[in-house]
Amino acid sequence: MSVAVSPLAPKSYPDMPALRGVRMATAAAGIKYKNRTDVLLMVFDKPASVAGVFTKSKCPSAPVDFCRANLGSGAARAVVVNSGNANAFTGVKGKAATELTAKSAAAAVGCSEGEIFLASTGVIGEPLDASKFAGVLGDMNVRAEADFWQEAAKAIMTTDTYPKVSTRTAEIGGVIVTINGISKGAGMIAPDMATMLSFVVTDADIEPAALQSLLSAGVGPTFNSVTVDSDTSTSDTLMLFATGAAAEDGQVKVTSADDERLSSFRAALNDLLKDLALQVVRDGEGARKMVEVTVTGAENDAAAKKIALSIANSPLVKTAVAGEDANWGRVVMAVGKSGEMADRDRLAIWFGGVRVAVNGERDPDYSEAETTAVMRLEDITVKVDIGLGQGTATVWTCDLTKEYVAINGDYRS
Amino acid sequence: MSVAVSPLAPKSYPDMPALRGVRMATAAAGIKYKNRTDVLLMVFDKPASVAGVFTKSKCPSAPVDFCRANLGSGAARAVVVNSGNANAFTGVKGKAATELTAKSAAAAVGCSEGEIFLASTGVIGEPLDASKFAGVLGDMNVRAEADFWQEAAKAIMTTDTYPKVSTRTAEIGGVIVTINGISKGAGMIAPDMATMLSFVVTDADIEPAALQSLLSAGVGPTFNSVTVDSDTSTSDTLMLFATGAAAEDGQVKVTSADDERLSSFRAALNDLLKDLALQVVRDGEGARKMVEVTVTGAENDAAAKKIALSIANSPLVKTAVAGEDANWGRVVMAVGKSGEMADRDRLAIWFGGVRVAVNGERDPDYSEAETTAVMRLEDITVKVDIGLGQGTATVWTCDLTKEYVAINGDYRS
């Protein structure tokens, strides 16, 4: 398995500012790895508003079940995240492990177990020894500091080749607020699957229901529009916390997602979610090229997204991109198999700015040399106009390379 | 691109008997290839009953449109199949090419254009020069012979590594009838996609509507239960012809698919369709292992099939099989992402005969050595019991190897 940083990694990392109301610490609990941190504790000084979206898998991990149950209260005092073991498909032992972890965290932080949120990523099917957390969480709570985002992102990595962080500022009623986020994803540990975890915190003062609306709306065109290999983890977790510390600066609490004062915050949040989601794709296993697929002219937006994902998940399209081949025939195939309305004779397809097909056949003006130049780039755009309606969607994926197969098939050999 | 015969190819080929009422010839029309046959003409001495099933793609090829239009008449006098050019996404030129081909074939055979059926496989988006057929079809009709099945299968190959043939016998009311079939599939030509074509002929005397019912029912557990890479061709075509020559032996014409005399024929047809479908998978691009996925205990049969296909199409499952890794965590993931009802804590999973997981966790009696031995085999079975209902399904796929990526991504490099 390659440990080199993905060639698509960001060229620079942002300075992550401290954010009022949240402190973090990491520790090496020895869950699986040696010589690296594998537990993150995130502590909120006062109960933070909380929102979350989780995997749609019918076989979710025990921590996902746990978070869903606690989300109703709307208040969070701490988050415990571990790497090295996903606590997924661990039966009754998995539930017991989440309960023990929550109990340890609640004791360390001094809150109720209903205010604890959990996430785990790593090996599947192995019982998680949650007693290992009991020994470290108390000390972590004491050590926790605000200026610790980069280290937090590192502790939750599995086979990610770089830590994923992002920060934005916005204003709510004239008060400046900050949003920080970390993610991990596209990694793989035997015998596990790619899992996406992301934790976003703001010092804005926003009630839980409004926060949930913002997050649920924001995830559609960001985290729910990226795909590495079409496989959905049992553990995908994206949580958003609002510490409310901006109230000290006079920010009046937001109680509804329809509040007009949210326009700047909403834009900044969505931008941050997109940044984190694209960082996950850029760390896609074996990825050498980033692909942005835009579909226009579909019957409606949902149809456009289904077509775009059909293209982005097609092994034949993804191997063609890996081979730097502007193979629009495979794009036609992927449009056709999506099941959505399409009329062969109205389709137009572009790679980069080059229109390669129009009116259901090869563009007579299409330049092979121009197209080849486009396909050699690191970032490829594919655009398809269906020619039927107003529906549009954009999704992101990476190419499918021999390295992907090696990473996912070779480790036992 | 490798030209070696797939390691999963059948160890022997059946002797294909001549079948009364149908003759075949092949020719090298120079559509794309040099030094090989690329056109097949199949001629029925008298109008044969015809049935067909076609790609569900919303962007079908011109020949698929043509066949669908002619199917209503229920009668076939000739089939023209070419390899080297798919006549797909060729706009109005594509329709013109099918019309010209049909005209040439009708003139050669002496029938109406409504009795001609067409299929094309190969490059997509390139106009097909149908005038090349005009020069060869007349001669082919004269040369056509009954004992020619193996050669027929060869002429329609693209990057198939072996010709695919199958034969069965059955009885209808005490009269012995024969069913012969040929297929091509899992091949790939730049810039094309895997396309499955199959032509099955019987000397039984069966009316078109009954024939269509038999074929539509037979395709579900056979051709519609195999997947190489989840990508659906624009050109998939499976046709069944009945010459009716068995009437000479006293077979009384079958007019309904509910006719009890069809039980032997139905079983033989389904067995032949399964044989051909599995031959396609065994020639899957880069395939080194054949995988049979069986799901039991699902809510219903449709749910079982959706779960089975979710497993069979998962890149993570397929790369695990390539790596000889009994990675049941990825199977859980694929069950979970299918969207069908599943209860994590009732799942049980077997590789070969070895139960690796039960009641939502690793089987305590699971033997790593036994499982490893299973995964080293060429034919792997994966079984999942959902534990909820009576729904069952079996589908077939192959592993996902670096050779798949090489075949589909390397040819321009």
C-alpha cells in the first residue's frame, strides 16, 4: 500500500484559527496503530447546538446508531472519535462499547451521556476495546486546547494521505463568526472500507433545528455529490456544532433556518463543506485525476444528479479518464443506463471546453489534439447537456487506476 | 491489451449440431478489422418466429431501434450482425445505415425489409459504412450452410477471448427439438464499451407471442443476472428464433407459453441461456475469478436480487476477491448500501462453505485457514442470508483486477 501523499493533495493548508467554545486533545490509545494518535476528544465548554447527517446504509455502525439516538436532545458537550476500529458489525458488543465510551467521556468532561457523540473508523467486525478510552479521556479533557485543529484532523486519519481541514468566516447580523471543519475519508484499512467522517464547529449562536436545516441542505451539493467508488460506508458521519460563543459579541441567537441574517453563514458553510468534500475525493484511493461532472438540460435537478452520478460511478468512464482518453461513447453509455429521460439525438458532450459530441453524433468540428491536451490535465471537467429541460447538477469523482485495485486487492498478498 | 484466452474459459466446447431451417455464412467486409470475419448472415429458409429482449439504455443503438420496430411482425427471414462498429450514437446516419443494410439483406435473401433483424457491436460514434454489406450479402446467402455455428460465433467477437456457443435438446409432445445459441460479450474496443449480443435458434414450432414469453421469463435469472462492471451497453441484444422445422416430425405448433408441453423446452432454454450468460462473465475483462453471489432470506425475490447485484457490482468486494481476501466487512457494506430491508444483527455470510459472520458479528468458529483455501479457488461463492423473509436470488460476476483497468484505460497510452 502506497503511503505517498496523493498527487492531488492541496498545495497548501490554511492556518486554522482557534474557535471559541471548543477545545481538543488527541491521544495514542493503541486501538490498532503504533506510534500515532488514534483518539480525538472535542470538548464544548458549554452545551453546543448539534446537527448531524449519517450514512444511509441499512447496516450502520454502532456509533452511528448512538449518535442518531442522542441527536434529539440537540445539545453536545463532547465528541469522541477513534481511528483503527470502526465498531461496525460487532453485534451487541458494539452497542456495549459505545455505552462504555460515552460513560467514560461523560465522567471525564462532567456531563450526561446524552450529551456525548461518537464516531469510529477502521477495521470492521473486530470488537472495539472501549476500556482503552477510559484511561485517556480524563487526561485529554485537562489537556484540551483551542488551537489544535491540524492535530485533530491527523488523529482521525486512517489511510488518508493528508489531513483535511478547512476554515471560513461569515457574518450574522454584523457579528463575525468562524466555521472550522475537519474530515477524513477515502482511506482503507484491511478489512475495512472507505469511510467519511467530518466534524464542523462554529462559534455562531444557532438553535439545533436551524442548524440541522442548514446542514441537511448543505450536504446535498457537497458531501452527497462526491463519489470515489460508489461504495457507501456503514459509518459515514457529518456533524455540525454551534458553540454560541459569538453571543458574547452581541450576535442574537438564530432560531430558524429561514432567518435572513443567515445568508452569509449559509454560503460560508456550504463553501466549507464543498472544500472538505473535494479534499476527500482528491485523496481518493489511487486517484491521479480529479473529475468534475456537470449535467445540464435534464428533466429536473434530481434527474440531472442521477445521470451525473451514473457517469461518475461508471468504471468504464473512470478507467478512460485514467487512460487520458476522451471516451464520450462511455459517457453516452452512462447517460443511457441511468434510467433517466434522455434523447440520444439531443445529447451534447464536452471534455474541458471541447465539445466532442452534439445532436447525437460526433461533433464534426471536434479536434483530437485539443481534446488530448484537456485529458492530460490533473483536473478534468465533463459536461453533458441532455437538451430536454432545466435540471442541472454537478458531482465530483476521481479516476479508476491500477493503484485503486492494488490498494484494495493486494494487501493480503 | 492482452489477447490471451481468459483463464476462466470453458475447458471444452460442445459439438454444435446443424439445426433444421437455419443456415449461416460469415464474411470479411473490412468494417474495422483486417484478416478476420466481421459479418454474420443467418438465413431462415421459411419465416421463423422471432422474440427479442434489448438493452434498457435510454440511448440505444440504431440497430436496437430497428429490431424493436420489426419485432411486431413476429417473423424473421434473416439476421445480419457485424462486429467492428456498433452503429451507436451515429444520429440520422445510423438510421440510414440500418435501412441500407436491411435493404441489401432483403434483396439477397428475397424477403421484405420487415423480416430482417440487425445487430452491430464495436466502435461507437463512428458512422457505419453499410454499403460494404451490399457487396457480400448476396454471395453469403448462396454459401450459407447449416453446420456453421462455431464460425458464426467467431465472426461476432470483438475482444472476446473465445467464441461462445451452447446447445441443448428438449422434447415437445414427444418430438425431440434442438436449441443452439451463440453469444459475444465482455469485449471492448476503443472507444467502445462491453456489449452483449446473443442469438438463439430452435427448430421447435412455437408462435411468436409464446416465444417472447419464454424469452422474457428466461432472461431474468440468466442474462439479467450477470454483471462484469455494472455498465449497460447501448447495444445489448438477445434474440430467439424458432424455425418450426420440427413440425415435419409431427410436433404440433405451440401457441401459448402456458402450454404444458413446454416444460422440457423451457428448462432446456433457460439452461442454455444461463450457460451463455456465464460464458460472458467468464470472459469478463481481466477476470481471474468467477463469483456466484446468492442472497437468501430477503424481504422478497426482487429485494434479494437488488442486494445480490449491489454485492456483485461493488468495486471493493470485487477487488477483495481479486486479492483472495474473504472480506465480509465489504459484503456487509454492499448489503447496507443496496437500500433494501436488512437487519445488521440477523445477517450471516458465507464464502464457499465457510460461515464467516453470523448474528451481526464475526462467526466465533470461523477458520481463517479454511477461508483462505476457499478464496484461492477459481470459482468463488458468496452467500448472504438476510434473515428476514423468503426472497432469494443468485447473480454472477467476476473479480476486478489491474488487468481490467489496463484493458479499459491503457489502450490510448
